Amino acid sequence: MNENSAAIARAPAGLADLLPGEATRRVSLLRHAEKEGRELPTRLSSTGRMRAFALPYILQELSRRDGWAWNADCLIAARDTARSQRPSQTLHHLAQQLALPIRQSRTPADVVSLLFGADPQPLWRHAVVVWRHNRILDVARALGAPAQSLPANWPSELYDRVVLLDFDARGRLVRTRCVHADDELELAVCEQPLIIDCRGDAQSDAETDAEDSSS
């Protein structure tokens, strides 16, 4: 077995195509959850709170579909301001589930320093970074994402896009891709379960039809 074949054999399932440079770390970069229809102007809306509550499952399912073996172990949010605490709020439920702190950063450069600086967060494998949409692509570029791997802009109404950045052990970026979590999760939905009609007779069918027409 040559050196390249041996490296492929060691790569996590589904990530062998990332060579050269074995992917050992991932950054999942996403926008804070929804604010439209918000009850309070600085916080998530009810829809946003539901997306934030679902975030552990969203990340788990994206990792499963991609063959990524490690759970989130480092959480970073854009710093709270007087106008918005939505990035950190988006991570609250995930932080509680994983018993992790949420580290706040002011700038994209701060994110790079936290992850790859002289005093990086220890032993992280999967960092989740939540930012505001007006500078989220700046964060991706600061982490080394090439322009051709990123969209030209991030529409204000878009909340489900996730930028996945995979790095090797030396901190070199080996793959960047963008996914729409809602689309990915729709693809992950299993076949419809078996449904058994426990009142399967003509009279009950007639009653059900009458109820449907009156409702």
C-alpha cells in the first residue's frame, strides 16, 4: 500500500476525497436563526427559537450524511450588542445539550484567532460559528474559503444555509461547501410509516367524510 492509499484508509468515512490533507477538523458556519415576526426586537422570533432548538439535530444529520464523526465541541457567536443577541441565542440550546460555553467574538479575525491562533481552543474537532448575515461571508473568507466556493451574497431572508469548512491537522483548508439545511433534512426524511385504519368499515368512513366536510 502506497502512502496515499494508506492516508485514504485512515480518512473518516465519506471524507477520503479531501486528500491531500486528511480532514481532521470542521467549522460549521451559519447565520443566527429567524428574527421576522419577532416579539422582541433584539431576540429570536418564535420561528427562530424553534430553529435554534432543532440545531443539535440539524448538525447531527448533516454530519451523518457527510460521514463526519465528531460532535460539536467548540461554540462561537458574534458578540452580543444592544441591538441583537440572536447569534448567542441561536446556540443556547446546543450549548445546554453539550455542556459547552459560548465564546463571543467581535470580528472575523477574532474567530480565526480563537480557532487557529497562538492560544487556540484546545483539541476542538468541530466548531460551530454563528454570525450575522451582513458579515458572515467575511468570516468564511477569513478562515480561508476561496471566493469560487462561496455565494456572491447572503440574502437577508435566508436562514438555513450552512458553510462547511474542513481542515487538516496543520490547519490547512481542504474543502469548502455550502448546503441548505432545510433541503438536506428533507432528503433525510424516511419513507412514510405504515398507517393502519383501526375503524376500517364503511360507516366510519362516511362519518369521517362528514367530519372533514364540516371542518
